[in-house]
Amino acid sequence: MPIYAYRCDECGFAKDVLQKISDPVLTICVSCGKPSFKKQLTAAGFQLKGTGWYATDFRGGTAPSTGTAKGPAEGGTAAAPAAAATPAADASAPAAPAKPASTPGSGTP
């Protein structure tokens, strides 16, 4: 059975009432006795049951194994992107001579 929230417009009295869907809506306030007791619109409270993935499945625990690989993070090795992006040095080309560093105040440009 659902729980309905009621509130009186006159005195502000609020109460949650367990009612069947087929029960009549309450209109008389149990606190002041005036016919201003109205049902409020509230957020639905429900619980998901059964198998499936929910936000609370992995809190504080480990993820269950499904037997399917999901990529390199699952235990495979990945090639380093930096190594693939850098060209290999050509051993047959001569190396450029190093220029001496100029020191401030030496006068040579």
C-alpha cells in the first residue's frame, strides 16, 4: 500500500497516511477539524529488485567478473603512445656538431 503525504492549508499540520489506492482522499484535518486537508505531491519512493546493475552494486566492494575483456586495462598490455610517436634515429646520418654556448659579457656574438 502506498504512503500519501497530507497537509492542512489552515493550520499547517502534516501527516503521512498509509492508504489503499481505492481509499477516498482525506479532506478533514485531524488537528483543527477544518476541511482543508490536502494530498501533497511527493517524490516516489521505490526499490529496484532483481538482477542488474545499480549505482550501489560496487560501493565498497569489487566488481563481479563477467568473463569478457574490456580492453587493455583488463590485463592486456598496451603499447606506449609516446614510443610510437617518436621517430627512430637514423644511424647512417652524421650528427650535427654542437655549438659552444656563449657566455654573457664575452663580446663574441
